Amino acid sequence: MMQELLLALLGCDGPIFISSKSHYQIQNGVFSNWEEPLLSRVLELASHYSELLSFCNRCSQGKGRYETALAAAISDAVQPYKRAVVELERSVLKDESLSVTHVMTMLQPHAPLLSFLAGLVRDVEEGDVHGCKILEIVHQECRSAVHDTALMNRIEQSVHGVLYDQLTHWLLYGALLDPYKEFFLQPKDCEDSVVGLEPDLLPSHLPAALALAILFVGHAVRDFEAGRSKSSSA
């Protein structure tokens, strides 16, 4: 049973612990009434991790740069949890008498982070949030979190890295680096010659005045480059 439980904690189904939509349940009649409450607490960790694993797998299929960046940050954040489960497996192989209580005790320090990250993922997916707007949720959640501040900053900066890259191309070259239509600046014609602000993609912590200033600078760079090209061809 313990091996099955450890597999569930890494997102793998088995005959005893079965997941439905990333939520693990215990097969009826397998355990006594006094065992199930503790197992349910352990399986809550498994459900959170399975939810995160599913999100990361979906993002690897090219859903967008912001979601991919968030998935990469989450994958890094759960590495200590994965190492703890692997270490538990080694312990169980050495001592088969280890109990579910021992498993819960060893993994309890990781429970708050897994719960937080699973909630963050649900906010993104259930709200059908896309592109730059993901930054708004990540910013709000990470700023209000009571977990490791450095870790929260790394998660937020990982997602902001996509925005910084898009801003660099727009402000320096007047170019839109946006294959998934995620940037808060979007082309307003078929030839991308006119670019405008897309309010639905603007995160709330970025002032509209700043976004308009960014739009103006990129247009100025475009006009300058176009004028230089005409002068060179004359």
C-alpha cells in the first residue's frame, strides 16, 4: 500500500488510489474508518501535485509564452517536494514498517506551497486568463502569499520575463514579438502597420498611462526606422 501511496504523491494512479480530474480518492472498502481521514490528508497533497503536473504538461503543448513561463516556475518550485517523496521511497524500502503518519509528517512542510500553487493555477484556468493578464493574477497572488518571499519573487519574475522580452523588442526595434497574441499592444490592421492598446490584456498593476507611453515610444521607433529606410533607398 505504501508504494501505491508514494506513486500517487508523484501523480501516478494505481489500483488503490485513483484520480479523477486531478483529485485522488480511496477505493471504497480498502481501509478502515480510522485510517481514511489521515490518508485523505496525504492524498490532498497528491491531488494538488497532480493538478500542477497536469497544468505543466498542458503548457508544454504550446498554449502561450506566459503560461509556459508560469509552468516552468511551478516546476522549479515543486522540486523540493519531489525530492522529499523520493527520499521517503528510499526510507520505505529500508524500513517497511514506516506508517502513513510518518509520510504526512515528512511532507507536511510542503503542503502550504502546493495548496497555494494549485490555487494559482485554478485562478488562471477557471478564469480563462490569457497572455499578459496572467501577470495580474501572479502579481496579486504572490504579493499576498505568506510563503517564502524569495520563491514568490522568482515565480513572479519568471512570468514577467516574457513581458520584459516583448517590451525590449517593441521599445528598441518597434517590433511585436507576440506569436500567441498575448501582449497588451496588438496590431489593428492586417499588415501590423498600426498598433494599439488592448485593454483586456493589460494587467491592472500596469497603469494605462504607462502602457500608452510604451505604445508611443515603439511607434516613434518604427517611424524613425521607416524614415531611415526611405533615405537609404533614395
